[in-house]
Amino acid sequence: VHPYARLYAKKEEGKRRKIWNHAFEKSLFNPFELSTLGAPHRRTIYMASLEAHVDRLHAQLL
């Protein structure tokens, strides 16, 4: 088996979507927080903030 056989097989699958995009984190966290908080911790905070925002929007509709 060729050592690069797995790489060639992966290329044929096509592109996959990125799991996480960090672009919007910069609007929520300042540079100090971005440099000191780990990505998994930032994701938890970001998701909680996003869910709270959706809840507020939902409450406005009711």
C-alpha cells in the first residue's frame, strides 16, 4: 500500500464544511479575551450568548 493512498482517497471525497468559524467571536470578545481564553471555552460562551440572543428575539415575537 502506497503511504499516500489515504491522502489521495481523501481528495476524491470533495471539500467538507468547516466546523467552526471564528469570525464572529471577534465581535463578542476583546483581544485580551481572545488571547487568554481557549477556543473550547470561547465556544461555550459564544453559544450561550447566541442562545440568549435568540431567546430575546423570540420573546419579542410573543
